[in-house]
Amino acid sequence: MANIKVRQQLPDAAKQTADLIETLGFQWEFDFEYSTPDPARRIQIREENHYIPKQMVTQIAAAQERGDKMPPIVVTKDGYLVDGNTRTAAARQNKYPTIQALVLTDSYEGCTDKVERRLRLLGAAFNARHGKGIDRQEIRAAVEKISADSSYAGTRIAALIGVTDNTVKGMLAEMKARRRADRAGLHLNGSVTASALRRLGEASDKLHDEPYRQVTSLVHDTGMSLSELNDILKEMREAGSDEGALHVIEQHRRARREQIAEYRASGHSKPPAAAKLRQRLGFILEYESKPGELVERNSDVAGRHRDEIERAIDVLRAVLAASPAVLHMSSEDETA
């Protein structure tokens, strides 16, 4: 039987697969009797331990024997699997010599970097649409490969893989943060959370090299939370200059000596209580010009509301009274 090259002549189960192939700029031929390939000869998309789960192979093999309709596998011209690892393994388990396949007109071996990136994007897009899809780490690996080509915007990558725009934008921001840290001689080695990396990546374009290096180093040394980092970045921005931003970071480094020591020793980050207080006060100070909005009008809870405010004021007065002594000790510490 001659290979099919026209979409209208394809089996219905193959049409969506062909559409995605064409979206990525590849051409194809449909082969009803493609020699069942070796599943080990594939373009690496998934983590190794996620390939060809035995239970799924058994289920697909049974479906093939029943004659269930399923999409064709996708292979390159030189026989590398782009999509269909489990279906191929099931066909081999059933000892089928052939399987339906959409064969790309491009080869994998010796292809250009641009073609390789499109092949990986195609594989990731198929995997994200099948079964449980690919996990976050696998998506990240695909995004890293694909984004090396600047013609692929984050929104386009997200649409093709079938994940949210924010997922890809976050991963691209993480990559930017790691790469800039590497250039600054900082090796993060998993010491910074993904959320903090994303925030550093988002802030990267607005920070010059030394402030960026110092704030990233502080995050690395403290294991601080995203909310803590956001507060520091806000202070740096409000400082209005590189010198001011560096002064902000130095102040935080001195104030967080215990947090740094604890994080180095235990791997757990506990921000200073004083820093946490400033975070809470930040919420209150937002209402400095409109305190009426914080008044509780519900008579059922107004008494409790007032009581808690008075107790909080008492605590703050005690902190304020003790603050000069704390500041004095701090300055002595620094000159010791």
C-alpha cells in the first residue's frame, strides 16, 4: 500500500497528529505498515524512569488486540521515535512486525539545532497531551532546549506544549536567574526555591550586576521565602541607586546573621522575628492615610477586634521602648 501524503486521506485517528506535526513546520508521510521500531531509539523528552510503564504497555497491547483505534506513532525519517513509545512497546509485546506511523521528512541524526529544538518541542507537545503527560521537570528540560532559539516566545511554547502561559514564563524566568547567577560566579545548586528563582529572573532586567549578585547571594545564604525576597526587592527599588540598593542588602545581611547560620547548619530558614514584624507592619502602613478602612463595623466581632488592636499596641510600645537598647548593642557588636 502506497504511503499517504494528503491529510484528507488519513484515518481519522491520525488527523490531529498530522495537524500538530504541521504546526511545528514538519512534513510527513503516513505509512500503514511501518516496521515496528526499537523503543530505545528515541528522541529524549521524558525522564528515563517515566518511559514505557509496564502496566500501560499491557493495557495498550490489549487495546491493540481488540482493534481499538489509536493515533499512529511519529518517527523521524531515520527511524527515531518522536511520539509513541508505549504503543511501540505494546506492538512489540504483541509481536506485530509493523505499526501505523507518520514519518517525518526530516532526519534526527545530523539535523540542525533549529530542527532538533522543533523535534523536542513536538515530542513534548505530544507527551503533554497523552495519558498523565510529562511532569514539571520534563517540561522545564524541553523549555530550556527550545528557548535557546529566540524565535520561540514563551506564549508560543506554552500553546504548543499545552501548558499554561504562566508555567512557561516562570520557567524562563528561573533559567534567566540561574544563568545570570552563573555569570556572577554564584552556584546555586538547588539552594534557592523555584519561586525565588522566578522572582529573581523577573527582577533581573531592572538590576545591575553587583546589586543582582548581592541579593542573589543573600537569598542563597538565607533560604528566605518569596515574601521576604519581595520586600527586599521593593526596598532596593525604593533606594533609587545601586549604592542605596547595596546598602539595603548589607543591612539585611547583618540583621539576618542568625538566619544564615541556622540555614547553613540545618537547611531550614527561619527569618528574624523583627523582619517578620516589619512585613506585618507593611500591611498596616498601607492604610496610613485611610485608617477608617481597618475599622470593624460588625458589632458581633467589634469588641474582639478592638481588644486585639489594644494588645498589639501594647506589644509594639514594648518593642519601641526596647529598640534603642537593641540598636546600641548592635553598634557595639559591629565595632567589636
